[in-house]
Amino acid sequence: MRKIIFLSLLMVGISCVGQTRKSVTIAVAENHDNATKHLSCDEKLRQLVLSCANFKTLFNRKTMCAEIEEKRQNGVYSIRLYAKEHGANSESTQGWLLLDTKNRLLKDVTFDPEAPIILRYDEGKYEDYVANCLGIKGFSAKHESVEDLLHQLPMLPLPLEYSYDFIMDKGGTAVPDKALMPLLESCVDSETDLMDCHVAQLPAVDGYRVFIICGRDQIGEGRFFLCSLDKNNKLTDKLLIYMARTIRWKGKEDNSYLHFKINDGGQITLHKTVIHNEKELVIGSKHYQLKGGKFCSLLIEARHVQNKISLN
């Protein structure tokens, strides 16, 4: 009888502990939600800035603060980044951003206002801040769908090959709608600046849409990418096809660049070319084939086939 009573009390105790833990978990989750809802607008702005994958600062992120410094025309806001120093009313400015709500852009103008860095922000934090702190409701409905905007881009015929004129003029491409910038940012790397970029469609391969994105690096040299999108306009792969830089070659500082050629079957050839003693020399080549939305190295595929033959 005592054993039965003891077991019953033990089961009741375990049940109470389980319910207590569940209640604590629910309470913590509710407290977190409430804390998020009751964040100040300056703190939401700070978290929006810190959510940007390509945001860089020389200062301590933990002590960084953010505030709207000025409201400008056409839905543009000037943002000041600062830190509070020791002493009353003592602050130090650490950077400047521009929030363009009309075009859904957040730009870092700290280092060069003429060539700002377009920041890749968290969509949820952006929408929360713009809607609940700036009072801009339903702003996303003003834009055409991504599908419509992509469809409006010009189509470049293939084959397409590097030429000095194309690098300079980007003939046959167009400046994209600003609403496409979040998608285009995902199609390039952190070294590529898409300010004043140009974009065009290329013929689809295996049901995947292909685009060429013409940006530039931080010193103004061209930096071009191919990107592949699936039927839902989700990025499946990207490939750097053009860049230019100075390298050391045979004891001299020489200019180099990638010479690209894209044929009508989705095959891409990249020649690493150096200009040495006023002559263009190919010092390396890579070949790719777009298959299933991926830019596959033909060298890797050739080795795979060779290994299969060897095993047989």
C-alpha cells in the first residue's frame, strides 16, 4: 500500500515538474515576443543595420547606436551611427547611411557618398521598422512583381564574347528597376558594387533562366556575373565571368582580366589573360557547362568520366 502511495506521489511530482517547465518555456517565448514588440524605434533601426550581411564598421558593434538624423525628399532618410562616450551628452559619430524607402534600399555612405555600398538587410526587420516606426504601410504593393520586372529586361543573343566595347558600354543591357536589387545582390559577391549596374537576360538553358549582371569592384573596375534562376526566380548558382586587376607576372606588375565566351548551348569559357610587354597572353583557362541550374566545371566532369572508364 505504501509503495502504491509513493508511486502515485512520484508521478504527480513528475507531472508538475513537466508542466512547470512547459509553463516556463511558454513564458520565456512570450516575454521574447513582447520584448521585440516593445523595442524602441532606434533599437529596431540598430538591429536592421546589424542584420546586413555586408555591413562593415571599424567600431564596436555592441555599443553602436543608430538614429534618423534627417528626413529628405522622396522617402529618403539620413541615418547616423554613433556611440555614447563617457561624460554627459558626449557622443562620437561612427558612420552614415541612407534609407531609401521608395526603392527599398539601405546604403552605406560612410566612406564614399558618390559610390555607396548597397546593404543586404533582413526583410522582416526592414518591413517592421518601415511600417511601425516610419508609418509607411503597404509599400511593397507599389512595386511590380519580380517576374514582371525580370521579363522586361532586354534579351542578349548568344554567342556572347568579351570585347572592350561591351565592357565599357554594356550594349544590349539595361539599368534594372530598384525593386530587383535584393535579388540581384544575391547573384553577386561582397566585392561587387551594383550601384549603376546593368542587367540583361540570356537564353534559358534546361528550363533555367540566365542573366548577366554587370557591376564593378570597389575601385571602379568591371565585375560581371552570370546567374541562374529556377522557375520560382530563386538563385540556383552564380559565376564570375569578368574582372580586371593588376597582378605580378614574370617580375613585372601587369594588367590582367578574364576573357569570357558564352556559346548558345550554355557552355562558358574563361581565359585568364595578362597584358605583358604590350601583348595579350592567356595564362589559364576554365570551361563550364550550365546543367540543372548549376555551372559545372567541365574539367571535373572529364576527370569523373575518366575515373569511370578506369574502373571498368
